[in-house]
Amino acid sequence: MAGVQLHRENISCSICLELLKDPVTLTCGHSFCMNCMKDHWDSEEQRKSYSCPQCRKIFTPRPELLKNVMLADLVEELKKTGLQAAPAHHCYAGTEDVVCDFCTGRKRKALKSCLFCLISYCEEHLQPHHQLPAFKKHKLVEPSKNLQENICPRHDEVMKMFCRTDQQCICYLCSVDEHKDHDTVTAAAERTHKQRELDLSREEVQQRLQDRDRDVKVLQQERKTLTLSADKAVKDTDESFTEMMRLLQRRSSEVKQQIRSKLETEVSRVRDVEEKLQQEITDLKKREAELKQLSLTHDHNQFLLNYCSLSALSPSAHSSTINVRPLRHFEDVTAAVAKVRSQLQDILTETWTNISLAVAEVDVLLTEPMTRAKSFRYSKEIKLDLNTVNTHLLLSEGNRKVTFMKKAQSYPRHTDRFTGYPQVLSKESLTGRYYWEVEWTGRGVCVAVTYKNISRSGRSHECGLGLNDKSWALVCDQNSCQFVHNSIWTDVSDVKVSRVGVYLDHRAGLLSFYRVSDTMTLLHTVQTTFTQTLYAGVWLCYSSPGDTAEFCKLK
């Protein structure tokens, strides 16, 4: 048998602890499965040095792995005889394993530890605990290296008690000695108590993980929405400024064209006058020469004869002097353009302040909890629309409160009235940032926002708040709350919520529901894109006489 055990050890891979598969033998003499060796050396590839997993000998460069044919044949022969690799719990212990305290020589890994014996056992040495009645009451646990920590250092006894006063494990002798008057219980009882606390803590951690995961998704969606909004704003702004520059350029071209056209007209008119004056000057010089020639005539008779034959001097078409007004026409144009420039600068200065304020007002979702002080900045008093209220709802408190009545109320006929469900919408439309609170009594309520075009007649899903793609709602009863949109229900709370806070940012597509008491607890947040104006609404969905829902006055 010892010989067979020797063969088993020799033909097992020390990496996977199974029988060798495609065995390879290194020059140091140790053998491994080919795939195990490849994986091991692949993990050392970055270091460019390759070691033997067993003796740590270094090989450089990486050796070529060749199958050990003789060893492979030996493994196949031994397989035919029924020999298999040692089970995992028979494997020898490594540096990180808990060792069997009973094994001599090379120790095997422990399968269990005994809290009574304070000893760890491999499977072979654990058999008496399974077979002998004397060991039946021993407590077996997963292998532990810290068994001695269960021994009382003062009395050398197993610590099976727990002192709640001092919050420490003790032995039985301690409980009747220095811990005599303390609150002591068995370690098992305290474990049960602490386990319940641990389970509650785990539930709280899991809930917070879900909340944080949801918050991360909301922020990721907000980041995406913010980026898209900024890109669109940059594009639209660029188009607006480009159009303004194009308009200014067009106006500049028109003014220059008008100036040039006016210049051409006036220059042509001046040139005509100038040509006529030049012609008159020529004629006058000719007449002056004739008169001068006549004045030099010595013969009196000839002088008189020629003088009488002179034609009369034609009157001038122009005044004796040309009065040219100062050239202020184009200076006036310059002044007019300068005035427009000054006005445009004033407009740009004023509008730039508005633009800067608009950019500064851009914000993202707040990751810190919403407080009532913050929410009141957006509070809005909601009044209900008489034209929408179902006939089984009685309006009161200045149209802020509805009460379910068994007897139908007498309201005038109106196409906006809900005929099937006991619902009512707000009179005010909601397009900005708003916060309001609804307090309810009775069996249950549905607090919602909806588009105006929700159906009003009948009891189909198209009419019910939250049951269609036009409305979003929080449905509360005596024990829990659920969010519903388009008839898809999501559990959000397992406690009663008697006062619901609603925060809406229409532009950002954000809708949040809160449980309001002394503090505000976020129940559910929706991140979407609202394509129409919204209205607040309530539905006394369990239709019990006396049930109420009131839109609160917030101070």
C-alpha cells in the first residue's frame, strides 16, 4: 500500500493536485501538467523570468515544454488499474492552509475544527467524530487557526459564555467568579441576538446599496442630459450669433451700397452743373474777346455799327455764386451708425448680464438629501380644479382638500371631469420647479402628476393616474408604497407614508417623491423628459367613504 501511495504522489501535479495530464518534466526534475505549467509561466511573462512552482529554480529564457512520454504512459497504466488522484481534502497543507493537528510528518489540510477538542482534523483523523457516540456532542466548524482564542486564559476552559456587561467572551467559571453579577448569556444565545442585528444591518446596507445604485443611475442620466443640453445650447448660441453677425454684415453692406449710390447721384448732379458752368465760361470768354476787339476800333462809325450789331448777353442760368452747403449728409450717416452701435452695445451689455445669469442658474441634481428648508424655496400652493373633480369627491378647504363621499355630488357637467375614477387635477399647470405636500387619511391614496390630455371618461387604464404613459404616481396604502408609471409597478417602501412630498423640475425631467415627517426621506426618483405641461393630481384609489387627501399649506 505504501508503494501505491508513493506512486500516487509522484504522478500528481502539485499545481492542480490532479493526476498528471500531458506531463512535462523540467530540468530540475519536477513534473507538472503541460497546461498548468503554461498558465504558471504566462503569469510570469512580464518579469521575463520563469520559475519552477515547486523548487523555485529560475529559467531564462522560457524553456520549451516537451511531453514526458514515459511518465504519460505510466499515468495511463495506473489509471487502468483504478488508481485516481487523491481527493482534495487529502491534499497536503500549504502555508495558508489550516493543518491537521493529528498528522505526523507531512501534514494534510484540515477538513474541520472541533470547538470542544480545540483541534483541527483532516478527513482521515476526523472519522471518529462521525463514528463514535462519545464525539456526537462535539461542535465541528470550518477549519480555524484561532482555536486557542476560544480558551479562557485564566481558567483554561472553553469560553462558552458571553458577558453583555463587559462585551466579552468568558468561560463558565468566569460567569460565577469576576462576572458574577454581570448580565451573562451563552455564546450561542448572544450569537443568535447579534445575528439578528447583523441581518438587519445587512438589510440596511443592501437598501442603501440599492439607493446609491439608483442615485448613480440618476446622476449618469443627468450627466448625459446636461451634456446634451450644453451641446445644444452651444450649437443654438453659435447659430444665433452667426445670424446676428450675418444680419449686421447685411445691414453694413446695405448702408455702404446706399452711400455709394447716393455719392454717384450727387457727383453726377455736380458734374452736370460744372459742365454747364464751364460752357458758360467759354461763352463769356468769347464775348469778352469780341468786346475787347470792338473797344480797340479807331473808326467811330465802324465802332457804332459793330456795337449795334452785338447780340444781347444771355442771362446766366446760375446765380452769381454757387452756395455749396457743408457736406454733412454722410457725416449724419456716420453719426446714425455710431448711435446704432452705442444702442447695440447697451443691449449686449444688458442681455449679456441676463445670459450670464441664465448660465449661472444651470444646476445638476443635488446628491445631498433634500431638506424641508430647501424644498420650501420651490413650494407652491396647489388648488384643485372644480371642472376635473369626480362627482364622488367633495371639495373643501378652499379647493385644497377632497373627501370621498358615498353619495354623488352635484357638479355642473364638464368635458374635463373624471367620470370613472375618484380623481381630481390641479387648477395650476406646472412647467418650472415646484414642491408640494399631500396629507391623506383612510385606506389609500395615489399622488401623481399627469399631462392634461389624460383620458377622463370611463375606467380604462387610459384614465387612471399612473396606469398610462401620460402620468406618474406614488400609490400609498396602510402598509407600503409603490411607484407606478404606464402600469409598471415598483416597490419603494414597506412602511406607511401618511404625508407625501413631491418635487418637480419640469425642464430637467426630474420627479421625486418623499416621505415627510420630522425629516424628509427620498422614496423614489424619476429621470425622464417631460414633453407637455404637467398637472398635480390625487386619486382616492380604495374608494372608502371618509377617505381624504389634502394639498397642504406650506409655511
